[in-house]
Amino acid sequence: MTIVRVADSVISREIGGMLVLFEVERQAYFQLGRIAATIWRAIEALGRVDLVVEACGSAFAVESAIVDRDVREFIDEAVERGLLLESSEENAANRSTRSGDTPLLSVDQAGIRFDGDIEELSRQFVARPYVELPAFVAPGLLSILEMAVEQGSFTDRLHPGIGTEGCLESGAATSACQLVFNDPALLAIVTRIAGSVVRCFDGRVYRLQPQSAHYDSWHSDASDDRVVGLSVNLSREPYDGGLLEIRRAIAPEAEHAVASAGFGSAVLFRISPALRHRVTEVRGGRPRTAYAGWFRTSPDFADAFLSVLNARAVAALQ
């Protein structure tokens, strides 16, 4: 029995009613029409070609022979483009298989998973200016991002009046993160947690090296429609220092100190003129690498992103 699965380097998200794929290794985008998107989601969920054909047959009011032909033609094209992999049932791997404790909220190659009480997270966010999200990035996606980061180049960037950091140049990692963290489902969850409507996420990958000119100082980030910050730990090895500290603007010292919960974990924190935050000095011999940025109330990500894709004449799978 033939099984197909999504290639390990492919990320998918529904943006503005359009299913968008990003193949990280080639930095290639693909847009899927309605029929192709239905087939793709069936493949993600079922894998077995016969079950995919059956599911699509239930979704489309056409003859079964036509559905079978269309599904197999789509699979052939996607395999040729390196988006899908074929294998026998015995050695097929399901990339969505998870083990251990289920994170409260996590992101993976195909979307987000939420297994908790949003209202409880919202109450936590009211009681204190941050919420910790252990194991936020699923292992498969984390491996993709880690490899892409290590293949990129960092350049020192000065943030006047705030600090200096190594910033990853635009490429596979930044494009993948842009798509993942602008998932409309994630934006909707952050909106409910924070109580503010967010329409996009604007982030970068940065690195703070120990024993270097890198530093961060107290600042608010309360500009450009920013309402919630997010920092995702992309450091596989533990590092010394590098705590996220938060305080009220009127307080003389840090009132909260948030240590990283591990590789792929994250923290959401409130952005406000009444708050200040900073990352403390990184000590020892290991750097602190993170994907960090801000959820903003504007602009609308879907409109801007799809207009750019359309201008680039991105490949379409029908």
C-alpha cells in the first residue's frame, strides 16, 4: 500500500484563504488552489493514497475515477517538486507523531496545536506581564529552523539607545519564521490571551555572544502598534545569564526574571509604555540565540504577504 507524506523541509499555512507551502531548503513558495489544498490536507491527515482518494471523493461532487486521477496527478507533481515523499506502509513516517507530555500551545510544520484553556492563559497574562510556553516549537519544525539558522550569517546590529546584537540576515530561517508566526490561528489565540486584536507578527533571529560587545538595556518597544512580545529560545545548549527581565516603568529594579525553559520554548510578554524589559548579559562560553519580535495591531499580514507572493509569480499547484 502506497503512502505519501509531507517532506521534512516543507511548512504549510493558510494565509488569507490560500494554502501556502514553503520549502525551506530551496526557499521556494507554492500556492495551492481549493482542490489542491483539500488533497494536501487529506495527505497530512491520512497518508495512505487510497484513503486520501476516498476522503477527497467525499469532498468533491464528481465521479470517483476523476477524483482518483486528480489526486494521483497532484501527488506525482508534488513528489517531483520535492514537496511529498512516497514510501511503503511499513517504513512510512508520520511527521505529526508526538510523544511525551502535550504542550499547552505549540506550532509545527502544518499549523498550531492547542491543548488548554485560553481563558486561563488570559488570566495569567492579566495577573503578570508574561506567559511561559514550554516546548512551544514542535521538534520537527525546530530541527528545520535550527539547520536554517546555522546555515545563515549574523551581522552585528546597533539599536540606538537600547543595545547591540548579532542579527541573522534574511534567508530560509527568517522566511520560515515569518510564515509560522503569522499563522492566523496563532494570531487569533494571542488576541484572546492579550485582549488586543493582533494582525501580524514582526520578528528577527538574533544572537547575543558572551564576552562581546553585545548587550541589551531597559526599553519598552511601545511603538509601531506593538502590543505583545514573543521570544523563542533557539539555543540547543544551555547558556549562562540571558534572562528576560521585566519591570514597571516606575520601578527602579526588575520585578520579574524569566529564564529560558529549554530549546524551542517561548515566552509571551506584554508591551506597554508602562512597562520596561531587557535581556541580561550572557556569560560563560555559549551564546543566546532567539527568534523574537512583536505582535502588532497593524498592518494585516495576509494582505501584504499575498500581494508580495502574487507579484513574484509564485508556483501554483492546482
